[in-house]
Amino acid sequence: MTDVTLPSNVSLPADGFALFPDRSVVALRVNGELKDLATTVQPGDDVEPVSIDSADGLSILRHSTAHVLAQAVQRIDPQANLGIGPPITDGFYYDFGVAEPFTPEALKAIEKEMQRIVREGQRFVRRVVSDDEARAELAAEPFKLELIGLKGGGADKTEGASVEVGAGELTIYDNVDRDGEVVWKDLCRGPHLPSTRLIGNGWALTRIAAAYWRGSEKNPQLQRIYGTAWPTKDDLRAYQQRLEEAAKRDHRRLGKELDLFSFPEEIGSGLSVWHPRGGIVRQEMEQHALRRHRAAGYTYVYTPHITKRDLFIESNHLVTYAEGMFPPIRMDEERDENGEITKQGVDYYLKPMNCPMHILIYRERARSYRDLPMRLAENGTVYRNELSGALHGLTRVRGFTQDDAHLFVTPEQLEGEVSKVLEFVLSLLRDFGLSDFELELSMRDDEKAKWIGDEAHWAEATDALRRVALASGLKLTEVPGEAAFYGPKIDLKVKDAIGRTWQLSTVQLDFNLPERFDLEFTDRDGLKKRPVMIHRALMGSIERFFAILLEHYAGAFPVWLSPVQVVGIPVAEQYGEYLDEIIARLVAEGVRADVDHSDDRMQKKIRTHTTQKVPLQLIAGEQDRAGGTVSFRFRDGTQQNGIPVADAVQRILRAIEDRTLVDTAEDLA
């Protein structure tokens, strides 16, 4: 036992119910592993309580609620086949093989049945079974039988399957009623809540979708029911309010309302076009990043969108990432007049990554230690063969631009350069108004077939990243099994204005591609040595980063990013020329400004530009013209009157230079 005080009437061995009578404790972590509360703790065990409102506790709550959903579905439709039901961010889902798709009316009936099961207070009881026993008990569940066959690591290749089977023993969870009868069961690794009653009333079913079994279009299409679960009803209501706010901020909706981008069907799914207003914001983002990169010692390069097959064989992408690449394009084939092939064609691929081409730039000539670190940057457009069901506005597309950089460093420079990269990333993201960060260290796991390269290099790289991450002072979470195939990485996560977490920048160490491409540099001692490669994307995808900023600001960008920064609104037509002179001064300073000379009444003009989220409206009437002043109107509807024109111009320029978010008069002080 570690840092746990035993109740005075309890001695070991004892189960979690005796050790932690507090009802908020729903599970245990024993010697580092999550266990059911019914687990018996032995003397010498390291045990921690898991409360329902912790990250692990929420996952257990949600997974238990998914089981209740599955039981309810089979009570209503005993012929329904069970797929997978994992916890996910903020909720859970369960997949079913059913004869007819679920309807909203069916969802209401399922919710009522779930409420009955919750009130019944069924116990979740874990039971170890052999493969043959599991197959016998689940003979009527074809998808479960397939999962049993994946035991031993193959489950990692199926989304959500790891909650049911893994490399260890198989277990079934029985739902046992108050009379001790098993009323339902499911293949599952657990752990679960002690009782369905602990699910309470802080849950709801949210939507229905279709999903291919094991994520492959070659497999049967199942019906997926999504839900959410929280410790209390109040927590559920707070989550639902966050969803309502998120819906208002949805970048797809704002993109249309603000005329920023679109996805023409004629071009194809997951391929965006940027409208003039969206193009302005994107260009401001890119130009600011370009200036910062140049100041930090990066040089920009350009590479083509397509390349021969052999390059991706050498880089190993066609081995480890083939499913994410578009099919090949056969080119360069030649035939004679009889149609006979005289020259074999070559397969070309749209590039999913920029790194192999940057490697070729490095390899173009001999390099010395004096050339290093070499920091190559590119806004490189890449293409990935995403499933149509995975596409989501600008956050998941098939063609996107990475603000990519690859750094080639000596082993001695590695840790210092990674530290500089992380500092640079944090600084640049703060320029865009983001400030709530945490880090995730993605490492390899024990399934060696998933990774390439020498284990010593992996250990060295992982330790270096860990030291840099810890030195940053940010919260760090270590995640085994989530590394890139060629090396460990640090992912930076950021919280937006409504508390959602987004994964943004990534810093990846790579000893392996320099080995595969035989990269060298001549060191001070005259010997040829191998550089280390750092893969680094700051925004990640420019499209996705734009979408995150759009939702973070709800379309009301800081002045420097706003498509239109200032609009002049005359009280009446005769004051238009006066505003034209003021706006001309701003335009001469590079401000994106215009005067609304439309026939609309002043109040309608104000409403129009407020809806378009223009940060600054300049209003002028007779008193302003006579006094050489102007009136500011802000996004929150307040005004500041009688500001001398020279002062107004300086305030606007300062807000742009300082990258200020201006919503109120106080913001433009």
C-alpha cells in the first residue's frame, strides 16, 4: 500500500469496497493497472483509488454506460448483433448489426430501457474465460467471435477493440441482477462500475450514425449509437451547453456565413477552395509565420506535389503508410506504332509527406558540421486518402498544406535544438492568441513489428524529448504506442475559448530516415557521421489550424487577422467623402478598410457589418466632420464618440501591430 490510510476496521487482504467506502471511488489502480473495485488487494500492493470524476473514472463510467446501451438494444431486439462499445472523448458509442437502421423513435425506446437497467442496480461481474469458452458462449455474436481471433495485439488495428481483447487473458463481464441471475453478458477487458445504479442520470444518447465494421469499407456496415455520460445531471447539462456553444462556433457554418471557404462538389470531397476573405486570413497567418521562421534561422524550400514510387519505397511510406496514400498514377510509358510497349511506365504518387523531398535537398551535396543545424521549412501541400466518413470541414480533409519543417542536426545539437523548437512553437502560437498548453510524449510500445530502427536510438530519442518536455514546465503525459513509425514525438495540445482540447504542433525525432537515405556530414575530426532529423509542424495543417482559430474566436478575429479591419459608416450620404479621406489614410498604412456607400440606412449598415464580425466601425456625422473626429462602434455594440482622427488612426495601427483582440472600447484604449 502506498499513501493510502486503511480504515481502522480493515486489514489486508481486502477488496476495494472495504478499502474505499466512499461511493465516489469506482475502481482501483493496483500496481499500475486499472482494476474493478471488487479486486482483492494483497499486502505489498501499490493501490490508488479511482474516483468517478477522474479521467480514468469517466472512461469507466462511459464504458459501463455503453454496456447498458447494448443490453437495452438486445432487450428490445434480441437478434441485434454486438460490435464494439468503447469510451471516447466526452462519451461512448456502441456498434450493432441490425436488420433495419435505428430511428429517432427507436432511440427514445432504448433510452427508456436503459433507465430501467440503471434503476435495477445490476452488478458488473468479471469472469476469466478461455478462447474456446468465449467462442461457445458468444456463438451467436459473429463480430465478437472475430475479436477473439484478434487476441494478441491484432486488436490494436481495430478502432475500439482494445477495450474488449488484448494480449492477455480473455474476460467476460456478466450483468447480475439482485437475485444473482446473469441477465446479460459481453466480451470485455473492463474494468466497470460496481453497479449500473452508479451511472445515475447524467447520461444521454446523442446521435445515430453508420460505421463499417473494423473501419473498413470491405466489411459490413453497422449502426452506431453515440452517447455521453457524466457523474451528475449538472455535469451533463454543462456539457450540453458547451455543445450548443460549439455548434454556434462550428467553422463550417462560420465559413459559409462569413464567406471564407467552401467545398465545391465539382472538385471533390475533402478538397477546399478559399474565398477572398478567407484567403486574406490565411495569407496573414502564413506571412506572420514566415517572418518568424526567417528570424529563427529557417530557410524556405519548395517541392512538387507528386513523385516517383521509388522515393516512398526508400522512405518506407509505401510499407507503413500505403493505406493513407492515393492510388498511383502510371506515367512515362511509351509504345510503338503497333501498340507494343517500348518503355515501361513508372508509378507516381501524390505526396502524403514532405520529408522525403527535404531529405533529397540535404543529400544533394556533401555537408559539413558547419552546415548544421540545417532548418528547411515549407508550406507544402500534401494529399491523404481519407475515408469519406472521416472528412469533417477543414479539420479532416484530403488535400491540405502543412507548415512543415525538417531540421538536420548533429547528435550533440539534438537536445538544444529540440528545446529551441518547442520554445519557438509556444511563442508563435501565443502570437495567435492561444495560451493554455500541455504536452504529450508519444513513445513506442513492445509490438516491435510496428516500428523501424535501432532500439538504442529510440531510447536515446525518447529520453531527449522527455527532458525537453519536463524543462518546459508544462503538464506532460506519456503515451506508449503512439509514436510515429520512425521515432518518438512530442505533441502539443491547446485548449480553446470554450475548453476544448486540440492537438496542434508536433516535434518528432528521427534517427531512421537519415539511416535509410544514408545521410552524412563531415565532423570536426574529418570523419563521416550521421545527422539526426527533427520533423516539425507548428500549425500542423494550415487548414485545420485556421478552423481551430475560427472556432476559438467564433469568427471574431483579432484586428490583425480580420478580413476587413475597419469599415466607415456615414450617418448620411453627405458625410461619405469625409470618411473616404480617413479610410484613405488607413489604407495607405496597409489597413484593410473601406467605406459603406450603399443605399442602406445607417442602422442596417451597422447590423450588416456587425454580423460580418468587422472589429472596428468608424461612424461620422456633422459633429465629427466639424470637429475633425470620428466615432468608434465595437463588436459588443458600444460606441466611443468624438475621437480625433489622428488618435483614431494610431489606435487602429497599434491594435494591428500588437495583434489585439478588440471587442470593446477598453480593448482599444
